[in-house]
Amino acid sequence: MTDHFSRALLVGRGLSSVKTALAQPAFRALFREVGLPGAIRADNGAPFATTGIHGLSSLNVWWMQLGIVHQRITPASPQENGQHDRMHRELKRETARPYSATVTRVSCRPRDESSA
């Protein structure tokens, strides 16, 4: 999750599923740390939307109960959430470098204890 004003990454946590049951605790922890946002912009994928009535998911309903506005982007319009794509690009650039570019190579040969 990023802050739209500062573009700061507030939290980045890999979850084993996109289910609300896993996402909600991450949001709770973030809200305790930085407070409730006025709005959250998200795409139309799980857990942010469903194909049910008005596309509401249990996560959306919880946000509404907290007074948070869910700003949905137009389907198939990722340019409406460009900051999110920018965050993914920067995160990938900073963390997904080739191994040899970030770690000094070390010999994997066992050390000969008799020469020490």
C-alpha cells in the first residue's frame, strides 16, 4: 500500500492468498500505525472487488464501516492507478536484481582445517 500524496510505500507484505481473511489483518496493522485513510484506490481484483452485488467484497464493506471510500479504477484501465504500477516497478528494481550483481561471489569449497 502506498500513500498517494508522498508516494511512500507504507507496507509491502507478501501474502499466501488474496483472501480477505489474510488481507484484513495487514490493513488493521497499517491503520493502527498510520491512521485511517479517507480513501483507498484499488483495482478490481480480489480481495478489493467481486462479481457480486455492486462488486462489493467483505473487505469493501469493512472499509465502508470504517468510513473509508473505495476508489475503484475503470476495468482494464491501469493508467488510472499509475502510482501503484510505479511502486511495483521501483520495488522490482530495488529487490529483483540478478544475484551476482548484489552479492560478492564466495567460493563454496569446504575450508581445509589443516591449513588454518
